Amino acid sequence: MARPDLLEQERRETLAALDRLLDDRRIDEGEHRRRTEVARRALDETELAAVRPAEAPLAEAPRVEGPSPEPGLAAPTPATAPHGDPADERGYVFACMGGSVRKGPWEPPELLYAIACMGGIELDFRQAAMLEGVTEVQVFALMGGINITVPEDIDVEVNGFGFMGAFDHVSKHAPEPGRPLLRIKGLALMGGVSVKVKPQPGQSAGARLAKRFRELV
């Protein structure tokens, strides 16, 4: 784990690089806002690396000493993953005879696979840094359970099947155009999948009513 001062320096450099991408119109404001939020909450270099642009340097790059390249040969460069690799937009959550939880501030990928085999998975998106557009979650519960909680300010589309099990979706609000969409689909085989829409943690009933009133007017 990096020293706190190095981590803060990397955070500043990452935020500055994201600002340059926005100024150059290489990313839109929504993508800039999402990456910036993740960078500000990052607790280690791995989380920063997930949103750092390819051209952003690290806070402290070790200098490699070695012989000069032979004439006519290019100098070796470190191997880096290609920017925008589709594999980076996928994630996996497994629970086999145990449990797995994703809640609080976290960054869901564009496509998330959740597999529970005789175990339980909890996915809470209420404090997650959601992507603009569609985030898809493909679930499979075999003699296990998957509980998914989503906030009220995103839309949910559920298409699942329960065989000797249940695939439930509980929602009281209608979809609205322009909001992020969470698409959930999959199979519950002798297990259960539950999708519920809930307010943000700690939000009082009065605050929820005020928010609903502002949306109506």
C-alpha cells in the first residue's frame, strides 16, 4: 500500500488528467463526473488505476537502469492494457456456500455477473457510482439467494425466470427518460432473486416526500 502522501499525489494527478480529457472533449461530462467521484473516494492505487487515463503518470515511477538499446531497435516499453478494453467493463461476484456483498460507495462495471451457488449475494446500488446509460446485471442463483437493492433515482428493468424458485421485482415508480437504467436478467433455480427499490440509507420520510414533491413540480 502506498504512503498517504503518495496516494494523495496520485489522486491529484489523476483528477488533473481527467480534467484535461474533459477539456479536450475526449470524454463527456457524465463520464468525467463518474471517474472523478471514484478517484476522490479511492483508498488505494488499484481504485485510482481503474479510472486513470492512459497518459496520466504515476506519482512515483521507479527508474529502470539498464543497457541502451542496440542501434536500430526501439527501446522497450512497459506492457499496458489497451485503453477501453471490453474486459475492463465486466465484473464478477461469486458466492459458493458462503456470502458476498457489494454495498456502500463502489463502482459497478458496465456488465456484472452475479452467481450464487448454495450461498448468498447482496448487491446494493444506492451509493454506487452508476454509469450513464445502461448497467446490466446477469444473475444465476442455484439453491442460493441474490438480493438486489436499487435507489429511487434510477430505472430498473427486470427479466428473469424462477424454476422451483422465485424471481421478484418490487417497485412503485414508473421509468423516466434520461435516467440511468439498471437491467437485471437471469435465472433462479431452486433459489431466489429479489429486486427492491429503496430510498438512500439514512434518508428520512420527510426528505423523501420533499424530493418527490420537487420531482412533481
